[in-house]
Amino acid sequence: MRPATFLSALLLLTSALWASTPPTDAAALKAHLMETTKVIAVMGIDGSSTDFKDDGDPDTLQIVFLSKKSDGPSRVSPNGEVIFLYKASDTQQSELIGKAFDMRVARRLSGG
């Protein structure tokens, strides 16, 4: 095997291994999760926001747009899997998204 071909194969293998292994540093892990998490918008939920069940997939972030003030304020679910938005400003949306990912990072680093 030619050295250039071997080196190319080695680089591809190393890249594949790096891509499949999430980082352990909190900032790098947060960036990794932000790049790999699928975001799902949910509108027009039936029932109360307190009764909403997330999809159970840790690789998705559900953003539920609330239409009624009675569904409560904008917030992040306790597990960081769902963000509920009711007339939230751009700043508040950014803060809630950051909080959700901080919760996900903490869970991953604790082994959960």
C-alpha cells in the first residue's frame, strides 16, 4: 500500500472515531450537542402544557409553542427535553435554549 493511501485511510478512520465520540469538556460537549440535536416544533397541543409528554428521544429538543396564557410561562422542562414558549422575546428564547442545553450537558457528564 502506498504511504499516501495508508495515510488517507488512517485519517478517515480517525475522523470517523472522533465524530462518533462526544467530547467530555463541558463547552465542547455543549457545542457538539447543539450541532447534533434535532429540533422539533410543536404547535397546537391538546390539553394543558403540564400534561405534555416529550417524545422520549434524548437526541431531540421539542419546542412547544403555547397559544394560551393559562398554559403557563415560557420555560424549560425539568429534564431539558422540552422548551415551552408563550410570547417569548428573542432574548428569552435564547436563554431558554441555552438552559436546555446546559441541562443536557450536565446530564451527559454525570453519566445520565
